[in-house]
Amino acid sequence: MEEAHLKVLRLIETRPHLTQREVARELGMSLGKVNYCVQALIEKGWIKARNFRNNKNKLSYVYLLTPHGIEQKAAITLHFLRRKMEEYEELKKEIKDLRREVDQNSGGKAQ
């Protein structure tokens, strides 16, 4: 869920007026998953929802990151970056090993 929370936090930070349906569409997530993430983030105190009346005379929400949410987003981003860098290094090693194996099996003719 950490990755989903990070994606939602990043999008809400830059576009707080998006509806949950729009967030779901932007992130390629189900509306239910976005709703679950938003509710979890509100419960954790990382975001808050403010009501306002939009121009269609319906209540809408603006989602705002709290100071604690900004701190947590930074921490999650760092953790996510470290994990992706480790995965990247592992992939580079695996590619190198596979190339070596192909070279050995093809008599050095692989590119």
C-alpha cells in the first residue's frame, strides 16, 4: 500500500481539487482503492479534506497535505527511491550475467 499512498499523496499535493474518481483515472487505480487510500491518509493525519461548493452547486472536496503528511511523503519517497535503486542494481547485475551466459553459449556472437 505504501506505493499507492505515495502516488495519491504526490497527485493530491500538485492537484488538490481532483475528485477521487479523477485521481483513480489519473493513477490507473480503481475508485475503491483510491477511496481506501484517501480514508487511510485522512485517519493517519497526512491529508485533510475541506468541503466547498463548486460551480455546479454541489459539495466537493479539496485534499490538502498536512505538515505531518508532507514529512511522511518525503520519508516514503526516500524509502521508495532506495528500494527502486536496489532493484535497478539487481537488474543491471542480472542483465550482465545473462549477457555473459548468452556470449558463452553462442561463442561470443551475442550483442
